[in-house]
Amino acid sequence: MDDVKKATDGFSRREFAAMTTVVAAGAGCAKAAPATASVDLQVKTPDGLCDAVLIHPAGEGAWPAVLVWPDAFGLRPSFRAMGARLAGEGYTVLVVNQFYRSRRPPIFPDPVNFSDPAVRAQLGELRKLLTQEAVMRDGAAMIRFLDGQKAVNAKAKAGVIGFCMGGAMTIQTAAAVPDRIGAGCSFHGGSLVTENPDSPHLLIPKLKAAYYFGISGDDDAKDPKAKEVLRQAFAAAKLPAKIEVYATSKHGWTVTDSLVYDKPEAERAWSEQTALFKSALV
């Protein structure tokens, strides 16, 4: 695993070996999943060290890079599993702790009650540091790190995926390094279109990426105009974007540890992601 040597400087050989694992993506499936290799590490950014997990197909090779921004509950087993599944499809995946400026994973104790005012207050404090400029710095640093790995085919376009608050982060990343990001996916993304001068949708003219947006039914009900604003912005930028409302699914439906996880619709969303990446990350 020479490809992660720089990121793991400071760890002993034994510690490094302990962090490195080979896993089967999509555990529980009847069909054997491709083996993947993973390592926990810290990525250097302009603002500090970001906890992350790097996952790619087992064996020698180089694959297109994909950056994953988790939802508001951060880097945890469910996102590691999603990263492994994606790596099994032929990508080198980096799943990050977007809250690294404040705390290391786990971000919240398990289980967590998001309706608890104390939890919501904590999240509000954590999010204050995730300004648009900060996320763009982070996104550029993550892609730069990925491009330095032997397991990454830097000649192929990179992808970015975001869930909940991570949806906006995909746009911010794609705007920070437009020449590298070829495709983005946002699932039940929050605050994609706002009235603020730093609304993520205003960055779309900077993008060079194809996009897929999966919007939950309840999010759409709260802001039905957002999808049309996104469509118009991508059309004006002459960029392909598929925007769908999952009418029967609730915010968070794609994440396996969510109380509203909807497996059939989550699999439909995954298939859209797979199709986009196969066509765009070349």
C-alpha cells in the first residue's frame, strides 16, 4: 500500500498494518462481492488533518477517484460500507469526516435522536465552521490527495457524492476543481438552493460536471421550486443534469442506518449513480 505512505507518516508499521483491511463490498448479498482494500488515514488540508477512509479494489491497479461527503452524522460504518460497495464497482473511494475541525468520529453517540434539541444545537455549532470557502478548500485538498495515490487513475475524471448536507458540498467541490470533477451525485441534499449570496446553486456556472439529484418527497414538498431552479441553472450552464423526486421516500432514504431507509428506492438511486459514473468518469 505504498499509495498511502505519505498520508500515514507517523504511524508505526504495526499500526499501519492494523488499519489496513480487506473487505467484501455489499456484505449480505447472495453473490460474492469484489474484494476491496481499505485504510484509515488523515488527509492534510489547509485547515488541519481530516479523518478519512480510503478504499479501492484489492490488488494492483488504478481506478477513477470518488470523494464521498457523508450526511450530518458523519463518517461511520454505514458510509464505510457504501464506500466499499462503490470501490467494488471499480473506483478508488475516499470517505471523509467533514467535521474534522471540531471532532473525530464518531461525531455523535449511537443511537442519536436528531429531534433532541441538544443534538440539533451541537450540529448547528459543528456546521458553523463549514463555510462555502472552507468546503471548497477541503474538496480541493481531497481531490489533490486522491490524485497522488497509486490506486487512482488521475487521467480519468473524478466523481463526488453527497448525502443530506453533503449534497451542497458536492457542488462546492466541483466548483473548486472543475477540471477534475466529471460527475456529481446529491441524494436528499439540503440547502442546495437558498436566498443567500453563497447559495450552492450559484456555483453551477463554474462546473464542468454531469449531475444526478435524487430529492426526497418530503424535501420536495417543503421547497418544490428548488428542483426547477437547479434545472434552469444546469441548462444555462449547458451541463447535463438528471433531477428526480422520490415521491414516496423521506429525507435520508438512501442511508442504511437511517430510520427511513427505503431499500428498493435506495437501490434505484444507486443504479442512477452507477450509470452516471460509468459514462462520465472516463
